[in-house]
Amino acid sequence: MATHGKLRRERGPQADHEAQVKEMRWQLGEQLRCLELQGELRRELLQDLAEFMRRRAEVELEYSRGLDKLVERFSGRAGRLGGGSREHQSFRKEPSLLSPLQCWAVLLQQTRQQSRESAALSDVLGGPLAQRLSHIAEDVGRIVKKSKDLEQQLQEELLEVVSELQTAKKTYQVYHMESVNAEAKLREAERQEEKRACRSAGTEAGPLRKGSLKKGGRLVEKRHAKFLEHKLKCTKARNEYLLSLASVNAAVNNYYVRDVLDLMDCCDTGFHLALGQVLRSYTAAESRTQASQLQGLGSLEEVVEALDPPGDKAKVLEVHAAAFCPPLRFDYQPHEGDEVAEIRVEMELRDEILPRAQNIQSRLDRQTIETEEVNKTLKATLQALLEVVASEDGDMLDSLQASPSTESLKSTSSDPGVRQAGRRRGQQQETETFYVTKLQEYLSGRSILTKLQAKHEKLQEAIQRGDKEEREVSWTQYTQRKLPKSRLPRPSSQYNQKLFGGDMEKFIQSSGQSVPLVVESCVRFINLNGLQHEGIFRVSGAQPRVSEIRDAFERGEDPLVEGCTAHDLDSVAGVLKLYFRCLQPPIFPPELFRELLASAEAEAAAERVEHVSGLLARLPGPVLVVLRYLFTFLNHLAQYSDENMMDAYNLAVCFGPTLLPVPAGQDPVALQGRVNQLVQTLIVQPSRVFPPLALLPGPVYEKCMAPPSASCLGDAQLEGPAGENEPEPEAGSLAQEDDPEGVVEAVACFAYTGRTAQELTFQRGDVLRLHERASGDWWRGERAGARGLIPHKYITLPAGPEPCTQPEAPLGTPGGPSGHRRRCLVPASPERHVEVDKAVAQTMDSVFKELLGKTAVRQGLGPASTISPGPGPRSPKPVACSRLGKSKGLSRGPGTPASLLASHPQGLDSPLKPH
């Protein structure tokens, strides 16, 4: 029963969402039908008017009997026009509902009063006026069709956004369930550990019992790491879901409140003006025939003046309120047991969310300027289009008003006038096409602006809440949470196959990596730091940095686990493209090149996907796993195109030449467009092109990733001794190094030139004031009143851990660093006594004496004010960092406690024996 209850609870929100989407689809369909109905109504109206003019010209020579029959005939046709639609009949029953229909009704009434007509008027009615009405009907049909196509495009984009919301919700639910399961496993491990502890407390702990306790402790730690990782993934998935929710609601509201009205304006472009001009021309012609008709013509003039596009639009919206009213907002639907209903800025996500908010703000500013410029161009184009429409009817209206009699109107239809009217019509069509194009740009830009604004507001609210919560979390707690990541780097390995420029399938078979480390690590780094990075994969990275990262991967290392920042995003993206570009043979075999391009030319998307999927099925399984992983990642990256400006087409332009190089002997320029179209298809439809996990087992790209943690390194890394990978820092040294409250003075070991405006430039021996730790590699501080970032590895602290790094041992050397950097951490606590190597102490003593002497001279204190170093020979050259090996040394500087010196009068040359 509990299971059925749970299913009902899960199906409840899902059913509500599906019903809401279904209701929206119905509304969108009704909107298209209504716009098409309005276009048909206008075209029928214009066709009736044109036919009326021609018929009127034929019966102009007849007297009142013929005119009465004509009026009766068209009065009867009014019923037939509304016979096919309920809405059409409602418009016909109330002539005052729409201003064009009101004009039509008054025209019929006025025609009943006109019993006689001049024969000369027959040429005017059967010629220019009828032809102009046909042109207007053609123009209306064309612009209505373009408006309908544009509305269909906007609706497809809207439904795609709604579909992405459902995907984000499912992703969030999956990660939340994993988090709940991980928490349950952690609780179970903790209970088992408590039981073992209780049993061991009552009996004497033997070697086996102690081993069991240690193994249980490691299991708890491992499951706790897994729980934190799944919890972080769940938080990121929830954040993406909430952002998508805000974006979708903003896009839907923008479409219903503004886009629909603009599309209706587009359908009405020039229609009311052209119809008014024709009817005014008719009024002018009729006014010359008989003065007795002035009263009827005055009535017609009044309804022509009452042509009101905004009023007609409001009436259409009122009649079709069910189709055009904005739907209900999409509500946040948390997964079962999740009580968080807002975006959370966790400490681990702060470095990701803050730059993202800044990027969105910058993108908002640029998009606002671009949208305003497009809007100005749109208004100017609309004005020009209306002027062209008015000028075509203005000549006829002026001639009718200026001619003394209807006999002189026969000369108005000359050949030069016809040629000039043809040129004006060509100009009108060009202006009309440009207007629709600019309208599309404006609506698209405004939609992007609306979604970005919604995301920015949500992120700002979350950041403000995060700032408030951050004040309640101490810096030491944050440091303790981040340290384990840097102390357990990913182990390196050697490969039997060449990575860059080699055969990927053979490399996968020899290394045992289903997805090569370079692909997995680069994708993870971009997922964590660069999904919103503007121009990702389009902007080239620094070539020296690209080469450095490539060489590290070639040696079997993973340089992206630590040591890389968001500044390296373009270089990491360049390494990923370089890897696929250098593969020999290419990842897509050359023999499939022509077949792949031919399959991508199919017009129907379903047919194109089916052909491409069939061709890719001929590739080896390991290659398909990598391709599925890559294109699923690129599909996820394209979903952030509002922020990174890299949609599926732009990504295809970047990856097309990389993945499908044009074979020798063929024209790359002629084929590149088709190559990009094929890659775009793979990016847009990865789930349909590549086999699912059930048919093709292997790693699958995850949208919400967590940074590499201890759980990612395997059990062997956890079971080994803690000192094999990296020395443990002392608690006192960490507290002193990461203390954000006090100001510490440091001395520059080397000269450094800032690469950006945020980084300080200093020389060797300069005194730097450190305010707080910005990251593992940077300090926030000042020099000579200038504030900025200071690299940790270029300075030395008065007392505490040495900032320099131990030189790397060759790969495979016993006790070597396994290709990763290791910090030379030296304890500075006076209560902790360790043995110090004599040569190391003498060298470090000499270094500090020289640096402190420079500092004293710069501050005007003289050499006598510095602390006298211990005995020992001076080193001819200052050494920034000493090689300590497996022993730990105690550095002596100006901040060394006096109690430590007093307890060892022999100086640092004497070894310190533990008590």
C-alpha cells in the first residue's frame, strides 16, 4: 500500500505538469488558427471588395434596378462567408466588432442609396480600384503567411524550453534520489561502526579487531564522501531546475503578453492603411458623380476614419480570450522529501555562481543595447513600409480629389504610371521582408533578454542569501572542507599507446579507460567552470598553456585536478579540440565521409537522424561510447547559449573541421557547410543518434558534476598510509596560513609581473602585506598601497609552511610525487619539536637573514634591528625552497617565537630531540 501511495504522490505533480503543457499546446494551436482565420477573413473581405468594384463597373450603366440587385447579392454572400466557422459567424453577427467589417456594412448601405452612376465612373471602378484591392489581398496573404511561420517558430522555441524544463526536473529528481540513497548508506555504515566500537569496548582489542575497526572507519569516510558528492550534485541539479523554471515562466509570459501582440500587429501591417486609402479613393470618385450621395458618402467616411488597428486587436483578444490569455505559471515541484525551494549558494558553488551572475549581467547589458538598436531599426522600417503603402494609394487619391470631373480620370492609367507602381510594389516587398526579419530579431532578442533577466534576479537573490549565510561559516571550516581534495591527487600512470596523434581505439584497449582521461577531465573541468563562459571553444587559448596541459596528459597525469583556474578555460577547451583533431585515424573514418554528408542532407529531421544513426552503428563500440559522451556534453553546453553565445550551430562550426576533416582532393570550402550541418544534427539529437546505455554499456555524461574528491580515487588510495601521497600539514601552520582576520607581512622570493589588472607586480625582496587567502594558490594583499592578488608560490611567510614546491621526482621513482606537486609544509608551532637537518637549517637561516636585511634597509631600520641568525655558514645564493625529503624542517625567520630559541640555545644547527 505504501508503494501505491508513493506512486500516486509522484504521478500527481507529473500529471499536473502534463495537463498544463497540454493546455498550452491547445492554446498555441488556437492562436495559429485564429491568426489564419483573421487572414482568411481579410482576404475574403478584399476579394469581395475587388469583385464588388468590378461588378459595380459592369452595372454602372444600369440604373437603380441593377444597383439594388447588386446590393442584395452581396448582402446574401455575407452569410456564406461565415458559414464555416463559429468565430466567423460571431464577427458577422456584430458588425461593430471589427472596424473593417463595419466599413463593409456601411458600404452596402450607401450602395442602396446610389441608384444611378455615370458611365465614366465605370472605367475607374473596374480598373485601378479593383486592381489595387487584388494587390492588397495578395499583400495580406503574404504577410499573414510570414507572420504565421514566425509564430510557429516562436511556439516551437517555447515548447522546446518547456521540454527542457521537464528534463531539468527529471535530472534533479534522479540526483536527489541518489543523494537520499547515499545518506541512507552512510547512516547504515555509521550504525555498523557504532556496533563494532561497542563490541571492542567490552573485549581486549586484538590485531584483527583493530583492523576491522580501521576498515569500518574507512568505509564510513568513503560513504560520507559519496554522500557529500551526491548532495552537491543534487544541489546543482536543483539550482538548474529552478533557473530553468524561472526562465520558462519568463519566456511564456513574454510570449503571451508581448510577442503575440507584436505578431498581430505584423499581420495588420499596412492592411488598414491600404484599405482606408482604397475606400477614400472610392469616396472621392463617388463624390464627383452626384451631390445627392454626399450624405451616404459621409457615413462611409466616418467608418473609414474609425479604422482602429489597436481596437480591432483588443476585440480579437477579447473574443478569443481562451486562446490568448497567459497560462498559469509553472510551479516548483520538489522531489519527495526535498524541502529546499530556492537556489542555494553553497560554499563549494560560490566560485561558480558569482562569475555566472557577473557574466549574465554583462550579457544583459550587451543584449539590452542590441535589442534597443534592433527596435529602433524596426520602428524606422515600419514607418518606411507604411509610407510605401500610403504612397501607392496617395497618387490615385490626389488625382481623384484634384480632377474637376470623372471624365478626366481616364487618363490616370497611363503606362508610365503603371511602371512606377510596379517599382513601388517591388520596393514594398523588399521593405516588408526586411521588416519581418527585424521583427524576428527583435522578438528573439527580447525573449533572450527576458530569460536572462529572470535568471539574473534569481541568482542575485541567492547570492544575497549566500552572503548572509557565509558570515555564519568560519573560514577555518571552509578550509578544512577543501583541504582533502588537494591532499589526494589523482595518481598518474604510463600508457603503452600514444595519446595525442594516436589511435583512440587502441589506446582505450591498452589503458582500460572507457573514455580517455583527457576527454573526461576536460569535460569535467568545463562542466564545473565554463558552461556559461562566453565564446567557449570559439576563443583560442594560450598556446604555451595548451602545450603544458597536453604534455601532462601525455605523461599520464591529470593536470586539471588541481592547479588550473577559470582563466584556463579556453586553453582546456583547446586541448580537447586538439586531442580529437590529432587522432590518427580520425574518429570518423574517411570511408564514411561521403555517406555521412549524404545522410545529413535529408530535409526531415527524423529521416536524417535515422540515416546518421545507422551509419554510426558501423563504428566500434569504444568509439561510439566516446562520441556519445562528447556530443551529450556539447548538447548540454548548447543549452546555455543564452549566456555563452554558443548554440548548436556555433559549436558545430568549431567542432566540424576537428571531428570530420575533409579528405584530400576535395574542396573544403564547398563541403564545410554540410559538415557543420551533420555535426549540428549530432549535437541537437545525441539521445536519438547514439545507442542508449542498455544497448551500449559505458560511461555516460552527467549534467551535474562534482569536483574530484577522495571517492574518485579508488579504494587503494584510501587504504594506503596517509603519508605516502602527501605530508599532513600541522594544525597550527594551517591556522596561521589561512587566518583571514590578521594582516601578515611576507617577503617576495622571486620577481613577479601581473598578467591582469587584478594581480600585483613586485620585485624580489619586496615586503607584501597579506590580508586573507583567496584560494589555494593566491592571497589578497597589498604592496605600497596597491591592492590585488599575490601568488602564494612567489612569497615566503615569516613563520609557517614554506610556500614553494618540492621539485618533482621522475615518474616511477620510489617515494616520488607521482607527477603531482607536493607542498613543503613546515610546522611553526613551538610545542611541536621535530628533528631538523643541519644543512637545511643553515641554508634557510641564510635566506631569511638576507631577506630580512633588505627589508630593514628599505624600512630605515638598519641591520642592527634585524634578528640575528643562528650560527652557520652563509649560503652564497638564497634558495627559495629546500629539498626536505622525508624529514620535516623548522624554518627560522623574523616571526620565530622567542620561547623556541630559548629552549635550544645551540641554535638551529643542533638537532631538536623530542621530550
